[in-house]
Amino acid sequence: MKITQYLAVSTIISLPLYVIRTNFGGIPTTFLEILLLVTVLSWALNLIRDKDKISPSAFLKDPYIWPAILLLIVGLVSVIISPDIRGALGLYKAYLVEPVLFYFVVVSLSQKTNSFRWLIDSVIFSGVWLSLLAIWQFFSGFNPFAPYEAEQGRVSAVYNSANSLALYLGPIFALNLGIVYEKLKEKRVFTKRGLFYLLSLILTLLAIYLTRSEGAMIGIAGVLGVFSGWFIYLRLGERVQVLLQRFLIGFLIVGVLAGGYFFLNISSFTPDEKFSYPRKIVDTPTIRLCLWEGTRDLLKDHYILGVGLGGFHDVYPAYRTCDNEPLMYPHNLFLNFWTELGLAGLFAFLWLVGIFMLKLKDLLIKSPRNGFSYRPETPFSEVGMETDLREKRRYRDGKAAEIHLGLFSSMIYILIHGLVDVPYFKNDLSAQFWLLLALSVIGARLMEKRKA
């Protein structure tokens, strides 16, 4: 099992390396995919060798199993209706099947080790090396991966766009902020561990800033707003807390209704003139409005099943309105699921997010009184292979809330940045999304064990 865990750590750290592409026998693949499949194979062999099979009942008790099954079924339908079935199969494998399989691998490994520190540290470290590369690109002015971005003074690390880097680093920043917040409360931020997380946080934030992504900046503001709101929330009376929760639910409902009205009437906000491509002037807000207007018209004809995985790029040109750029996606997370996977796919995604949010809400409310402390001895000490008495989480008031708050905020970042971009339909981002879901399950199970 240790070998499998080392492979899982290597896979997580290497998530951005899906950009290294190759093929075997004419079948395209990536460095990340090879690592991931080797990890899954090692895990499966361990189950067979140890005769430690996952019982169907335990499998069905996983909180995300049913929306995951729905997503996989809907994905198959989307492959069938896609204009490019071969390409859609590759996307189905990379964005749905492999991330779901990896989810079960890391959940199983964390149950075996009774720890999730190896998982959190791996996710954070994947952001550290990307951030260091991005910062180096800024000071050197050399970026072979995205020369166009370098000309604009933006960094992209290994990606071909600065936005891709911001999309990946944003959730990591939120998660790490929770850990640093805990260390600050404990007055342990200047220990070796605390400095590791603090330095990681600073590097990640600097790299995000250097991408000059407006969506990322709004997402970071949302994360800071969540932390500030939680700080205030804990100091309110119980009655006021209940009222605030109801207000937030009402605000969410109003926001959804307003967003729907805006989308249906988006033509009132788009320009009458048409922009040629390439453009002389880049006006990102207007380009997004034009894109969403065309997407709305597309969905009028394909509102139930969408256009299939990878189908947007082929079908959208017939619906373009005021901008002619041949874009791959509608640059909105919710529209992306709707166009590629249909209404059922969008529902499955919202189902996953809803379970995640409710689970984290319960953990946040309970953890200030009954939390366990996240206390790794060193960031990569034995990568969490053993759990001894020194490393066991201890019941102490408020020690788990900050970790859960960081995890909650990571999803908030995804949803906010997802309003103007697509923080899922990439190899690394889909795997990262399912890792966040895994952390929510592992955290809840560890808390339940320590309560027992």
C-alpha cells in the first residue's frame, strides 16, 4: 500500500503535467494519465492481494456515489451524440472516468493510513512548484509555453494561458489559507511547518497576481470574504446566526433567479456591431457577453442533451452573434456542463456541489466544539505512511474549523471564477475537483472516528 500512496502523491504533484502528451499505438495519452492509471492499477492489485475488497454496501454509502454514477452515465450519452465520438471518448476518460477512479483511490488510502495530511501536502506542493516556475517566468521574461502571454507581462507556468494557471492555483490558495489561519491562531506560524505553509501561501498568491486574471482576483476576494464572514459569524449570538443563515439562503435564491433572468435577456447587454477575429482591441467583458448570447441561442436548440462532449467547438460557430472567435467552451462553468453534458449533467454537477457544501457546513458548525486538529509533523515526513501517537488528531476546541473553512472556500473560489471561465473541463482541474470532494469525505470520517 505504501507504493500505491507514493504513486498517488506523485500523481497529485504532477497534475499540471498533462501538458506532456504522447501516444501508444495511435492512442493519445498524457504523462498525467499514465501516472494516474499506474496508481489505480497498483491500488487494485493491492485490494486483490490483500483480499481487502470494498464491499458493495460500503461503496454505496459514499456520499458522492450516486451523482458520480449519474455523471458517468450522462457522459456516455454525451459521447454518443458528440460530433467527434473519438475525441469525446478521450474527454470522457480524462474528465470523468479517471478523476472518479482517483477519488476512490485517495479515499481508500486515507482510510488505510487514518490520515489525510499526505493528500493536503501533495495538493499544496503541486501549487508551489508551479508558482515558483511562474515567478521565474516573470523575472526572466522567458516563457516557451505561452510566448503570447509573456509579451503581455503575464505568467502561465507550464500552461498555454495565464488563466489556466490561475484556475489551478486558486483552490490551493484557499485550502492553504485555512491551514495558515490555524497556525496563526495557535501561534505556531513560525515553526518549520508553519513557515512551509506560509511561504507556500505567499508564493501561490503572488503567482495568481502575476497571471493578471480578473476572474482569479474576484475569486480571491470571494475567498477572503468567506474567511472574514466566518470570523464575524463566530462572534454573533445563536439567534443572529440562524437569521444570517436564512438571509444567505435567500440571497442565493435571488442570485440564481437574477442570473437566469440576465442569461435569458442577455441580448439587451450585447453590442449591435460584430467583432472580427483576430481583434484590434480586446474587450473581455463584451467578448464574454457575445459568447454567452450565442450559447443561449445554441441551448434553445439543444437544451436537453446539449451538444455532446467536445461538441461546443463544432456547433457554436453556427450560433455566433457579435464575436467571431472560435472558442472551445462557453467560459462559464454551469453553461459548460449544460452544453457538453445536457441538463442531467448540470444536475449531477450541482448535486455534487450541494453535497459538498452541506457536508462542509455541518463540519464547520460542529468543529468549533468537537473538532480534531490537523497536525502533521513535517510537510512530507514519510508522506503520511504511518500514524503514530504524536501525529494523531486530538480533540481541542476550534482546531478543525480552519481546515474545513479553507476547503469550503476552495469550492467558493471554483464557483466564483467559474462564472467567467471553466474550472473543470481540463485534466488537472477535473482531478483537483474530485480531490476536494475526497478531502470533504475523509475529514468527516476522521472526525466521526475520533468522536467514537
